[in-house]
Amino acid sequence: MRVLDKIAMWMDEHQVAGYDMYHIIACFFLFSIIGWMVESVYMSFCNKKITNRGFMTGPYCPIYGVGATLGYIILHPLAHNIAVLYIVGALLATAFEFLVAKLMMKLFGEFWWDYNNKFCNYKGMVCLESTLAWGLYAVIIITFLFEKVIGFIDRYPKAWGLKTIALIFAMGILDFGYHFSMSVKLDEETREELMEKKEEIVDFCHRLIRR
């Protein structure tokens, strides 16, 4: 049995929040791309020049994919109560943003946003403005956008979707691995091991495309 067939079977057998893992994982990638688009357009407008807000080169921000998908899994039971959904969504997203900032500080010595010039901020990591925005995003995603993304996924054959997910995942690993190795201090042996893994992933992509 091919690797993709085994992965497809596993995805069919496991469900989260009423969806199988194929839809959940596909949503993660799509929201990563949507988040990158929204963030880059907003920052390009603010900076008055084209700005890529992603840590990686590719058009995706995994933090948005994690936030939107995990947020739906946790918050979808609150979809019937918009006020509670807004408040809980705002608080959870702010906590998530704070934890990501702390993790990035440990890994890279910095985090890639700065709220120091914003009203009511904490060490530039979180601020009132972003908290209010996260609550709005939570309401939009839970009550409207998530279902639209699911509908978009269902418009295309599953076999095609699995290959697309595999390719984006492989490219994302290469992209992240390169930028991560450039951002932290790694010894030569570790760099060589990463290069070997890179070659394995590239070979996997070539074989996948030829199928």
C-alpha cells in the first residue's frame, strides 16, 4: 500500500470537531495562507511598500493556521452565543499570541511583531487593539469562514487534495528548516543532518509529482 493511501486511511479513521483529519489538516494549510495574505496586505498598506510578514519565504504563516484550526476545535460549541464566543476567542487568542512570543524569544531572541507603540500593551507582545481584533476574527471564523473553507476543500477530489497537502508540507518543512537554521546557532554536524533531510524531502516531492 502506498504511503499516501495509508495516510488517507488514517485521516478517514480519526475525527475532530465533527470533521475527519483530512479536512482539519487542509484547513490548517488554507488558513496559514489566508492569514499570510491578510497580514501581508495590511502591513504593506501600513508600510506603504510590499511587505512579506511570514517568517518563511513561502506564502504561509503557520501561526494563523494553528490559531484558526485549533480555535475552531475549541470554540465551535460557543457558536450559538456570539458575545461569549467573542470574549473567549479574544482571550484565548491573546494568550496564544503571548505564548508564541515567549517561545520565539527563547528560540531566536526576538519576536516578529511589536506593539510597543500601541495603547495598553504588555512588553510589545500583546495589546488591547489586537485582543479586540482576535475576538472579531474568532466570531468570523467560527460562525462563517470555517464552513466556507470546508466547502472549498470539498470542491476538489480528495486524491488531488492529499497530494497538494503533501507538497505544501514538504516545501514548508524545507522553508522553515532553512530559515530556522539561519536564525539560531547550529553546529556543523547538525547543519549537515538538516541538508540530508532536505535532500530526502526534495526526492519525495519529485516522486509525488511524477505519480
